[in-house]
Amino acid sequence: MGKLIGESAQEADISPEIVRYYGVEGPRIAAARPLVTDAGDAVLVNERIGTLLGIEPWNYPLYQVIRLAAPNLVLGNTILLKHASSARSRRWRASSSSATRVCPSVFTPSCSLRPTTSPT
């Protein structure tokens, strides 16, 4: 994917940390919070919004998947990932495989073997 080994190691180190952070802090961050207002009682509620589509260029495949997935999985959102049309399908398969290794019970890779073409 055109990444130096040192850059790859940094990405592999930070991605599990992001998952751990949201695993520990996510419920607190997502919890309902009272708001101070003169108009009466108010509560800020974070709710899931459903299915999200992430279209990523995959130059930082593992990190990009994790930064999108971790906070949204805490909220209960489903995430569909699609590689950008400029990315080759083998990059998509590799990034899906990397994310699956970090969170095997969460990520289910599914990719089309159709060739992608870059915009001209």
C-alpha cells in the first residue's frame, strides 16, 4: 500500500488503543447528560442513527476503519465500508483483513471481485 514499515507499525500500535479507548470510555461518552437551560429540563441523548457508509481511499487502511468503527459501534451503528474508486480491490481486501484481526468478532469482510477503475 506504499507505506513504510515504521508508518505501518505506528498504525498497528494506535488502532488497538482507539478500540480500547472507546471500549472503556464509550459508554460514558454516549450516556445521556442533563443540560442547563432556563427553558426547563433538558437532556442530551446520543442515539444510534443506523447504518453508516464509509468510503475510504485506504492509504491508512487499518486506522481509517478503526477511527470510523470504534465510536459508532459503541452507539450501535452498523458500518458499511467501501473502498474509493481510486483504490485497488486488493487494498480493500487487505484492509478488511487487518481490521478483522484487530476485532474478529466485529468485522466481517465482504468484497466484490469486480475490477475498479480510476476516474479519468
